[in-house]
Amino acid sequence: MSTIILADLDGCIANNTVREQRASANARPGSDLWWDYFQDPKMIATDVPVRFSLNCAWLFKNRGYEIKYLSGRSSKTTVETGWWLKHYDYPDPTKLYLKSNFGEKDVEFKTKWAQSFLANNVIKYAIDNNEEIYRAYLKMGIDAILVETNSEDDWHKLMDDLITGKR
Ligand SMILES: [Mg+2]
């Protein structure tokens, strides 16, 4: 049994503004083509870490928690996403849970995984920038944390809470 942290990637620890802009310059937002550009594995390297998320990740790790990156990002980006996490020195870069079925809603994909983790582990926190997913985690009894998209302020607050023992 492990104590785990579920962390989202896009808009949560990874600022993907460059990828998003490129997709929008090439295709109608929300179209299949837009998603193809957005999920292009070659573009993952243009993401930048949201400030203070790395500090929080290591504060979790130093408490003995295991971090699992649970994201609706396409599993086609698994190699590049693993590289990205390693490149920026995030802990547990191989603990990636990415979506392979594009027809599945993110909230379903994530609650399904969370449910299976709960069978043998304790989920300490689940962090996401999507309010629907945040609410779904709360409903499952998980201590979920909602961060605003690409918000270093929210990660900074979480870092303070971890350092001062509020969390
Ligand atoms: Mg997200």
C-alpha cells in the first residue's frame, strides 16, 4: 500500500500555451485537426512547468508519497511526456497514466483510475485544474485540490501550506 498523489498535467503542472496557440493557428479550436496539433508528441517539449509545482512535487516525495501523473493527454505522447518530466526533474516520471481512448471523457478516465488506485492505496491529494474533475474526486471522498489553469499562485499557496504543515 502506498500513499499517492494524483497530479494532472495540462494546465496544472504543465503550461501548454505554446502548443495551444500553435493548434489554434492551424485548425478550428475543438476540431479533430486542432486536437491532432495539440497532442502532437513533437510539441510536448514546448510546455513549461507551472512555477512551484516542482517544489510541491518534491515536498510530497520527501514525505514518502508516490506521485502518479493522471492526465487526459494522449498516450501517444507517453515517451515525450516521460522525457519532459525527467528533463524538469519531476519525481516518479515513469508513473504516467495517459488516455488512449479518445472517446472517453476525462472525468470518466480519471475517476476510473482513481477508483482502482483506492483499492490498494491511500490517495492523499488529487490535484487538477478542471472543476468537473475536482468535484468528481471530492464525491469519491478524495481530498482534491483545484488549481486555476497555469496558476503559479495556487501552487505557491500549496507549497506554503506544505511547508507550514497546514497540509
Ligand atoms: Mg488539466
